[in-house]
Amino acid sequence: MTIVPTNEAEAADAIRAAQSSRRTLSIEGGGTRLAFGRPIQTDDTLSSRGLSGITRYDPAELVFSAWAGTPVAEIEAALDEKGQMLPFEPMDHRAIYGTGGAPTIGGIAATGASGPRRIQAGAARDLLLGVRFVNGRGEVVKSGGRVMKNVTGLDLVKVNCGAHGTLGFLTEVTFKVLPKPERTLTLILEDLDDERAVKAMSAALGSPFSVSAAAHLPAGGGGERARTVLRLEHFAESIAYRGRELAKVLGAFGRAHEIEDDESRALWRAIRDVEGLAQPNSDMLWRVSVPPTHAPALLARLKQAGLSFRYMLDWGGGLIWIASAESAAASTAVREALGRDGHATLMRASDGLRASLDVFQPQDAALMKLTAGVKASFDPDGILNPGRMYAGL
């Protein structure tokens, strides 16, 4: 059964009823990310789609609040009217999962979905100022507010961002926003290998010219040339100067050519949504975070291990997307190549494979004990998305 509360009180009632009857609940927003995390079986589904609408928007304060089930497209349209945007450029997972529906702002907060601009503007959790949610006891909890401030103790805003609905049912979220760029320019270097591409991206990001995104798209099987792409944004009068000076910084890596505005934005949407690795959707897909300069060595280790895979780099090399034919051996190869160098999340695979191995980065015993303690404090009976992140939790 799917339960669709239309207000926060109904959501609290539904969770209290589930707790009292020991019924487990799947937490769902727009349904676009249901294959993210470990597969779970629950008695009922609790959906946020009945909680929709912007509850407060102050353009002058660069902040808005909205019910968790509000479609992201609705929020972006309202922000666009005032020349503003979600700074962290949230990823739309529909391409990699082949799903319909509409991404919701609560889903963005629950998964911590962040795109290419993260390296400059911060991640979703950095811009999330406040949350309201219902915990596993059916209690309504409010944390944070409409400004950033220092906190002591457990930061309930940050801990719920990326918790995948395992700690509570988000009802309302508050985010900081920023002005939209007046102009967008992307510089493209061609035919760089992984090592030189990371060096070029590091040089660009270390320059004073405010690069807002840096990615590397290796040569494809269809004859596509390798491209290392670097984005400049914001005031139109500064773009020409910054582009010219950045090209000088990158001179040792070749001559850069430029694309602008609509063409540039289309390229970065494709990078944000990992469209180049979306098909075939039978491939397993990994999201790997490492120190940027370590990316070429990790890719080299995977090649030495004999794994056949496709990949792309974002965040200056700090984020690696890896697609390969699904197998337990390929999963082992990714984990072994990574070692203790970063974090790997299995973003897409069959239910059977996601149920049989760690989807999220394995935690040591001490950290898992802490994670279990946090889960127990929010959801003592384990009724909210049980096992979504870690088996038995």
C-alpha cells in the first residue's frame, strides 16, 4: 500500500501507526531513484508527492523553503524568474536509471545529489540550511533555519542529507540559492590522456579565473576524441578576459577552442547526468571519489587488472564514473583498485548484485557502530527504509 500524506501531521500519524504495528516503510519522492541503494522489501510505501509547493522564497535573502515533494523543475522555474539557481547543480538520475517521474527537492536532499559546480559552489549538504522531518517514532523534528551558522552536537541538517530516508521522512527543506550566470563559456582541450587531463584541470582550478567546473571525457569507441572541458561563468564582461587568460594558462596542454551559452549548458547537463554512460543500462555503474591527482593511477590499476570499462572524470578528477559489464569480479576489481584511497558507491546494478555486496563504501567496525547508534536514535524500530544503505541496519 502507498500512503500519500497531504500535510506533516498526516505523515506523523502514518509513521506512528507503522511503528505501533511494526510495519516497515519505503520512503519515496518522485520515484526517479528507486534503484539507488540496496534493494529492500517493505510492508508499505510512504510518499512525499502530496507535500508539494514552495512555502517561502526571499530572493533578496537568497533562500527558499519548500515541501519535500515539490518537483525540482517547479523550484528551478521560480528561481529562474528572479535570475537565481540551485548552486550545486543537482544531478537528474533518470538518464542512468531509465525512470520516469519528476525529481523532488526532498529527494535531492535525501540523496545529497550534487553536480559539476560542486567544486566551486559546494555540495547539496553545504547549501542545505534547514529541514523538517518525521522520525521513526512519528515525532516532527525541525533543525536549522534560514541562515548558515555554527552548531554544536549532532547537526541534524547535515546528517539527514545523504541518509537516503533511513533516519526520517523529510517534509520540508530550506536551501540557499545564488544568482544565475549572465554568460557561460567552456574551453575544450582535445586528445589529452588521463594524466595530462588531470594536470590541465588542476592548473585551471588553481588559476585565479574562477573555473566553475572541470571534467574529462576520454576518447569513445565511436571515434570521438578525448575532451577536457573547463567552464567559466557569471558576469558577461569578465568572460572574454578570463577565457583568454585561462587559455594562456593551458597553453602547455594544447590550443583550446570555445563553446558558449546554450551549447555549453547542454554539454554540462550531459556531464551532470552522466548521459555518456547511461547506455546500455544493463552495465553496472560506479561513482568513485578520490583525491583528483590519484584518478589516473586508479584507472591504470583497473586496466592492469584486465577490467573492460568506460569512464569519465568530473570535479577536476575527484569524481570518477565507471561503467562495465555486470559481474561480482568487476565489483571486486573496483574495490581493490580503490583500496583505502577514497569511496566507491555502486550506483546501478541488478537487484541480486546490490543485495549481495556493499553498495556504499564499507565502514570499519567503529564507524559502523556509530552509524548504527545514529540510526537507532532516530528510528529505534528500524521501520524507515530498513537496509537501504547497509545490510542489517
